[in-house]
Amino acid sequence: MVSPENRNYREIERLENALRELRGSPSTARETEAIREIGYEIAIAIREVGALLTNVGWEQSYAADRLARQETDES
């Protein structure tokens, strides 16, 4: 099973490769729009990775606080 982080990283890499290909050839109006769309998709994928990392950090800090409270209560 592929984790959401790995899926997003692979998607970002795919989009970056497509962007490189588009930039390497002369632009038409349609290609310019495709470049904008790829940039937008990359931004969304990066935002999702950031949200996942934020959730992981919050869960770890919550667990640490909970453990500290349990140790205090047991003392």
C-alpha cells in the first residue's frame, strides 16, 4: 500500500518532469495554460504534504503531552 506522502511526492515529480518538457519546446497558448495548470497542481500537492506533516507533528506532541500527564499522575 502506498502512503499518501509517497503518492504526493511521486505526483510532484511527474508534474515537474512534464513542466520541464513544456519549457523545453516553443510555447503556444495551450502550452502556456498547461504550464500554469501544472504549477497549480504542484502547489496543491505540496500543500497536502505540508498538511500531512503538520498532522503527524500534532499527533506526536499530543502523545508526548499525554505520556507526561500519565507519568505525573502515577507519581
